[in-house]
Amino acid sequence: MSNSSSLNEFLLLAFADTRELQLLHFSLFLGIYLAALLGNGLIITAITCDHRLHTPMYFFLLNLSLLDLGSISTTVPKSMANSLRDTRAISYLGCAAQMFSFAFFMSAEYCLLTVMSYDRYIAICKPLHYGTIIGSRACVKMAAAAWASGFLNSLLHTANTFSIPLCQGNVVDQFFCEVPQILKLSCSDSYLGEIGLLVLSVCLMLGCFVFIVLSYVQIFTAVLRIPSEQGRHKAFSMCIPHLTVVSLFVSTDAFIYLKPPSISSPAQDLVVAVLYAVVPPTVNPLIYSMRNKELKDAL
């Protein structure tokens, strides 16, 4: 195809070629999707309905569950529908919408995880000032900043990516549309602007990661100074779920985006994409509820 104006649709990477395996893929993804809807839906309902959970920590957790629901709803239903209908096609506008939505939810989630690390830092290292620093207005502003940052980042990447001429066909080596895969279809001399945006995004994400690491260094230093074992256990129970979610999110994202092209393959990219696009939104509710007595009581 000579350029992007002649494209009406893209062909996504299929999980299977035989009808039996396609139905198996549909069934597995349906189970995972329903589990994500149930887990995140229960957390949203519990936090909304139980006044004991109307605190900054649970307000941010509610936002995280909303973002998880959005990110998994962007990719999984389309993949399920394609397997059920035995097709690989996604429309040009559908691909752009999927790329925008996925980038939006993932970027906003990373910003929100950074905000949540700051919340944990203030709660443990400066408990006497927690009420004045993390008030209701501050919570709303920080959550809004995370959502707005995700929207701006997604808008820039989607607009820039789809303004680039596409000369390498319409076959996407992934089960959903994302920036790196669409860039592979672009003309070799026309994607430098998007590469610059990607580098800027990586730098911003690295800055958030450094902020999270420094926050937890100070958190663990403060926790180890707590004289009582019960106090240390309570502090750790507040931090471990968030740290686990951050580790899962960062490790899978870093592998898919920073690995050398020489070790890349469609099958490997497919497996890793499931790990960072499908697994976290499903297991995050479980991670947060396992060690949280207040949340379990509310549920």
C-alpha cells in the first residue's frame, strides 16, 4: 500500500488458526475478562458504598480500578470478537481509537501509581501532616492530573502516529493496535518525530519510576524504625500491594518496549503483551484485597 490514505483496515495478529483453538482463546479471554470485571467492580462498589473507605488511599484505589477496567475493555473484547467471528480485521478508525484508549489508560495508570506512592510516603513518613497535605481537594487534583497526563500523552502519540505515511502494508504483529507496531508499518524516513515523542515519554516514565523508588526507600527506612512489630506489619501491609502492582506494571512494560529488536518475535511479543495488557487489570483487585482487612470486611 502506498500510503495511509488507502488503508481501510488493519489485520491484527491472531492467537490461533484452527476453529477449535479460536473458540478456546475466546473462552479463556472471556473468563479473564469476567474476572477483571467482577474484581474491579467489587472494589469500586465497596469503596463507593462503605463510608469507612472514604479515605485518600481508597479514593486512589477506586481510580486505579476504573483505569484497569478501561484498559482491559480496550483490548480483550475486540480480540474475543475476532476469534468468535474468525477474522483478524479492525477498521482504520477502530485501530486509532484502540491505540488512543490503551495509551490513555496505561499512561494515566502509571501516573496514578506514582501519586499513590506519594500518598503512602506521606502516610508513613509524615503521619502528623497527612490530613493537611493529602486532603480531599488535593486528592481530586492529583487524580485529575494523572487522568489529564494520560489523555495528553495518548493524544500526542495517536495523532502523530496516524499522521505518518504507512508504506509497509496493514498487518499488525500484535493482537491490538499500539504505537510500536504501527510504527513498523511506517515509511522508514518519516517516523523520527514519533521516535522523539517516545523518547520523551520514556524519560517521563523513568522520572516517575525514580520518584517511586526514592519514595519507597524512605518508606522502608521509616518502617524499620517503628519499634513495635505490629506497627511494622501494618505499615508493610499498606505498601506491599501497591509495590507489587508497580513491579508487575513496570517490569512487563519495560520488557516489551526496551528489549532489543534482535530478540523480538511475534509469538514472544504476543505472550508479553498478554502479560502487561491483560494480566495486571485482572490480578490487581486480588493483590489489593488479599492483605487488606478493611477492604475484605467491606466486600
